[in-house]
Amino acid sequence: MKTILATLTTLTLLASLAQADEASDLQASIERGKAVYMMTCIACHQPTGLGIPGAFPPLAGTEYTQGEARRMIAMTLKGVNPPLKIKSMTYVVPMPPLPVQFPILADDNKLADVINFVRNSFGNKDEKAVTPAMIADVRKEFADHSAPWTEPELQKFPEAKK
């Protein structure tokens, strides 16, 4: 009985440590992503994440930043063609594929970091970290999608293949 209790206690402790490591990994990614955001995204989306009305959409509290991570990853990889309506405002400036616009974001680690920053800043909260492996998977999944995304495509974004 003591052996079983000791084993359960050890497993519980290990699970707690693993969760703490995941949380600290996400926090480290968010911090790295903040620096990348300040070099790349800040001009359009602003330090507040509120964007510029009518031109550059907000990143704060939108379905695109708080919704499915795969969709946000795909948007950053391929870009977005306007018009795009967010929070009852239509935005008319296209977003280019970010790895083309900012070569630093061609690195899956850095792109994951900046997405984690956005998904956990400006009032957004996502406890599931976007990983470089997720970026690579989405890049591969949509390799044949040659044009930037449109709003109708984003609204009917395909579910992940299992």
C-alpha cells in the first residue's frame, strides 16, 4: 500500500512539474514574441494591438486572434486580401504573407513566438502554446494555397485533418 501511495504521489508531482514547465515555456515564448512583434507587427497593429481603424485591424479580442490557432497561423503564412470585417468595421489594406514581408518570421520558432505573444496580449488569452511544429504542419497543409486568404475563405476555414 505504501508503494502504491508513493508511486501516486510521485506521478502527481511529475505531472505538476510538467505543467509548470509548459507554462514557463509558453511565458518564455510570449516574451520572445514581444520583441519580434515590436520589430515587425507594431507599425500596423500598434503597441496596443488596436490597429488603425479602417486600415489595419485590431489584434485585441478578435475571432482571428482568439479563434483556432491553425487559422491564425495560416493567415500569417499566406497573408490576407481585403476587405476584412472585424468588429463591425471593414479593413481595406492587405496583409502580405509575413515571412515574405519580414524574413525573420520565416523561422518557425520566431513565428510561433510572435503568435503566442499576440494570442496572450491585448486582453487575449490562450493557454495552449503555438509550437514551431504546428507552424510547420500548417505550412505543409496549405502549401498549395498560393494566394492570400479572403474573408469568405477564413469564415469557412477547413477543419484539421486527422
